[in-house]
Amino acid sequence: MDRAAPAVVLQNFGEDFLLDPVPSAGIRLPAGDGKEAFVDAEDIAEVAVAALTEARHAGWHYELGGPRLMTFGDAGAEIARATGRDLGYVPLTPEAYMDEQRARGVPEEWGLLSAGLYGRVRSGGLASPGDCVRRAPGRYPRDFSEYADTAARQGIWSG
């Protein structure tokens, strides 16, 4: 499946909309056991720089994705391992997810958009690791376990 952007960026867990829920209630999403190749925003940036500044990339199409397929349960287990806290994953139905989003004051449009994205993850529609980091900057992409270890050392989930 071709996609324009990665579905799950590592930094979502520590800098974005998952930052507050992770330490308090865990990862609560309607993604089921779907797998995705979670990708680091810094890897995306390096690919973009290489693709835009080096002639050897002309005409290439880069599939953005991390090094391995993971579920949100896998991500929760990595965060729990890195923090020593039980910060697991709770799979929600799309309806329960929307109810929680509304209760948090999230705009309806954002809730529906994100529920649709997690539906694609749940269905397996985004389950393909990308090779762009190995092809563009020429190194191995950052894995979620490395991200979790770094974020835990920085105290991101200590709340």
C-alpha cells in the first residue's frame, strides 16, 4: 500500500497527543492488534534533507516507516520496560474512543480523523516497514525501544 505519510510517529508518545494519557491511563486507542512501522520524526527529517539536497535521489519514491512492525501493545510494553511502570495498551472500540475524546474536549473533526487513522492501523492497512532511512541518509532507522529508553531517561512519562 502506498502512503503519503507515516501513521505513527515515535514523538507522538512523548511530545504530542499521547503525552498526557500515557502516564495516567496508558495507551487507549482503537487500533486493535494492527501493526504499523512506527517512525522517528528525526529520521523523516533526514530523509527529506537528503532527498531535497542530493541529486542521487531524483525520481525516487520513499516509503516512510520505521524498522519493524509493531502494535500499540508492543509500544506499551516497550514504555513499561523503559520506565519500570505498568503503562500498557488498552484497545478501545471506535465508539469508546470517540466518547473519551469528546470527554477530553477534543474537537469532533480531530476525533473522527484520528479514529479513522487508527482504523487503518487496526485493519493492517499500514503494515509495511519503510526502507527510506537506509536508502537516503544510509543508516539504520531509530527503533521504538531506543526512543522509549531515551524518553524514559528524560522523564517524559514520569507524570
